[in-house]
Amino acid sequence: MERLLALLLVCSFLFTVAAPARDITSVCASQTTDFPHLDSSGLHLTLHHPQNPCSPAPLPSDLPFSSVLTHDDARVAHLASRLATNDNDATPRRPTSLRKKKATVDHSLATVPLSPGTSIGVGNYVTQLGLGTPATSYAMVVDTGSSLTWLQCSPCIVSCHRQAGPLFNPKSSSTYASVSCSASQCDELQAATLNPSACSTSGVCVYQASYGDSSFSVGYLSKDTVSFGSGSFPNFYYGCGQDNEGLFGRSAGLIGLARNKLSLLYQLAPSLGNSFSYCLPTSASTGYLTIGSYNPGQYSFTPMASNSLDASLYFVTLSGMSVAGSPLAVSPSEYASLPTIIDSGTVITRLPTSVYTALSKAVAAAMAARGVQSAPAFSILDTCFEGQASQVRVPAVGMAFTGGATMKLAATNVLIDVDDSTTCLAFAPTDSTAIIGNTQQQTFSVVYDVGQSRIGFAAGGCS
């Protein structure tokens, strides 16, 4: 594999360099906002919904929802495959420690806006990341299921997809540096990407980040100053992508927030603290991503569960569900029959088949009692209804987790509109890995307290 990756970059000069990405003008460029900013409580970033026109890289208006579901299914299969092996050789090595970075602002919290990524052709959420000196902002997908942060880089030796805004040019940054093959961070790529590192002919470390839908990014491991609002953090390790292919929409790249030494969270933790929180917005609201301290009094918590096959993912234990106040007619043991991941990048929640079947029947019965007509199945969604989620009477659905954490789902957390006249239950069955997806998390404030190994939920987190 190492020889293959090195050969890819060495031989890539024979290919035609991809055409420069074109700038896409945001219709909300004139809006004023308090984000991003860094203050005494941490780093704050804005998150955008994929269909919000104010997103820095909105989804095409004609993108079929079936395409989002196809990508979602591939992501689920990829996450499940990471837990399906008992081969010790395939289990990622525990990464060695990174040297702590000295940031320009210590013991603070940073927050930036978060928005849906529909505007840039992805079903995930996006925010702006500043990179280089002087800093330039890039629209990046936020992913709790990935570790390595990477973005497309000029000269894009092999292939770059069209992105919102210009490519990052390392030559334009006075603080950019490539990372040598002898650096400890190069060795840590195995655990961060589940792929071995390689070495270029000039001694630069080569990374490969691959995803379940056959998307991938290959390039040089690099370091530079990363910026969020008024805060900047030097010596941030990331991937400078030279071959980036697949379903990344028009994003510049991906921010990794998983439990790994090369993730954004772990690299900023020495300065900001070992926790992050977000609110995933609807297309009509504004969300955020915050790294740093939080107010624990507003949350109900569940312990982070563990899985020895992939320590980088965030696991929880679902303990019960209810519809219209009545518990589902399944054994309590069924909820914990599969490992359960909470993930910002999966759109549709996957439940153990017995739990899903009971949920589907209970919701369908409640909808029928309210006079809502059923509709044909849509792609992987088999429980559908006529109308839109905001226009039909939807029964209350509750999700409970061990430790007492609860989520009382609103109509738009229960159903998802697949076209102008059809809405479907935003859950699907699985026999492999259960996942709490982003549709159910929308408008909740969710905190990942890695330091105390717990995850908390609070309603009404988005503005």
C-alpha cells in the first residue's frame, strides 16, 4: 500500500492538472454575524444546514434526495465495516502522543457558525475554517466519525472536485510546512485514517483518507496555523489533498472530530479543553460548533460506551423509545443488541430491526388515527405519508439513553420530507451497527465531553 500511494503522487505529474475551482457567490455575504469568535469560554463556529441559502457552499437545488440517501447508506456500511472485523492486525494501533501546541489564546472557548451542507452538495453540516498566514476561510464538512482534517490544495496534482471558493495554496502561507516521513505524526496516520502512510521521493509523508462510498483524499501531511475568528493555533496537522474524488460536494474538505490524536478536537484540547458541542440547524435556523467549556446544568447525560474494534467513534447505549407516550412493545434488551454510534454525518437513524419494526408500526398507527394517508416507500425509507412534516399531525416520539439522557423529538426530527408531497419516517432498520443520525439531532444542543466520557443533550440549542 505504501508503495502504491507513493507511486500515485510521483506519477501524478503525468496527469492534467484539474481546472481551478470557481468562486460561488453567497446570497448571504452581506449578513452580519457574531460568528466565528473566540472568547473566554471557547471557540465558537457557525454550522449551516445543507439547504440553507446562507451556507458557505449550498447544495444544488435540483439535487435529488435519493442521492443523499444513497450516500448515507454507503456511509453506514463503512461505519459498520469498521466494527465488523476481529482481525487484530486490522485494528488500528493506539496513536502515540502529539506534542502539545501553544496557542495564541489559552484556556478559552471557540465557537463558529454551523450550517447544513445542502448548499455545497452534501447531506452533512458545514462551517468555515481559516488556514494559513494570512488566513483564508474554507467551507468544510464537520464529521464526528473521521479523525484527519484535510482540504484540497493547489496545484492539485491529480484531481480536485469543484469547490466553493478558491483552492488553498500552500505557497501563499508563510507558516505552511510539509511533514517528513520520520515525524511521529506520520506514523499516527494508520490510526487516524485506518490506512498506512507512505513516503514521497522527496521524503514527505503521504496520507490516504478513504470513505465507505468510495470517496477518498490522498495528499501530503502538512502543518500550518489554523484560525477561528480572532483565535489562531499554530502547528496544526492536516492533509493537503492532491487527489480528492467522490461525494464531497463543493466543500473544500473535511474537519475530523473523532477520538484520535490527529483530530481537530485533540489538537486544540490543550488550549481549549477536551470537549465540543454543536447544534445542527434546520434550513431555517442557525447552528454552531463550539470547542471548549460548556454549561453542564442544561444537559441530560449518558455515558460514552466503548467498543474495542474502533476507539475513535462515539458510542452510546439506547435504552428505550416511546410513541405518543407509550413505550414500544419490544424487550429492553433489544435496544442494546447492537453497538450504537452517534454521528453528525449520517442523515437517517438506524435502529435494530426489532426496534425499528415496532417504531414503524406505532408511528403508522398513530398517523392513521390522525387521518394522515400513507404513501409508497421512498428508497431506503419504507414508512411514508402524504404531505409534509410541518403540515401533518405527528405523534410525540421519545428516545431514552442509559444514565437518564432523553431526546423528545419534534415533528421534523421524526419525519423527513423526500419531495414536495411526501414525508417519511427518518429511521431505517439495521442488523449490523445502530446509528443516531443527524435528523434526530437537529435543533438539539449536543455536547461531547470526552474528558469525562459522556454525551449530553439539551433541547432548543439553535437560534
